[in-house]
Amino acid sequence: MNTTPRRRDAARAESITRARTGMTRDLRGRQRRYVAAMVVRSACVVVMAVTRNRRPAVAVCALVGAGVIPYVAVVVAQAGWRQQRGARPVLARVNEEPAARVVLEPTLILPPERNTAS
């Protein structure tokens, strides 16, 4: 049992519940979603090939699905990580003083002297 008294004025520990998932886990999830979408696309192509003579309306719908699914799959796969990013909470505030400004004096640049004696 913790016998340390809790002090109200002490800084609270940061919560990790808002932490993002690891990059490996996120990549694996995106790959699975993409593969699932490509399986559905392959099924659309098969349905289109099977129904093109008997039911042309179903074949056209399957063709449209097979054309749209790759775009949607890529957008959904890439959007997963961006949704998790969000606004990050400030963990520690650093009180930085602005850098001192250096004022440069104006400089007069003269042309090189010419030797007038011949």
C-alpha cells in the first residue's frame, strides 16, 4: 500500500491514454485494411465476369465498385494515422527568454581609391 500522502499542489502525472499506437502496429492495421479492400475489389471483378451476360446492371455496378475501391482503400489506409495525430497536449512548458537583439551600425562603403598620379 502506498503510504506517501498525496499533495494537491504537486504536478499531476501525464496520462498515456491519448498516446498514439506504435508505428509497427499502425502499419500492420493499415495493411490489413488495404488487403481487405483489394479482396473485395477482386470479388467485384469476379462478379462482373460472371454476371456480364445474365445481369448487365449487376455487372456495371461491380465494375464501378472495382474502379472506386482502390481509391477509397488508399484514402482510408492513409487516413488512419492522421486521425490519431490530432493536437498533442503540452507536456512541459519552457519559459524561454527571447534572444537579445544585436543592433548593427550603418556602414558607409567607399569605392576603391584610384591612383591619380601618373
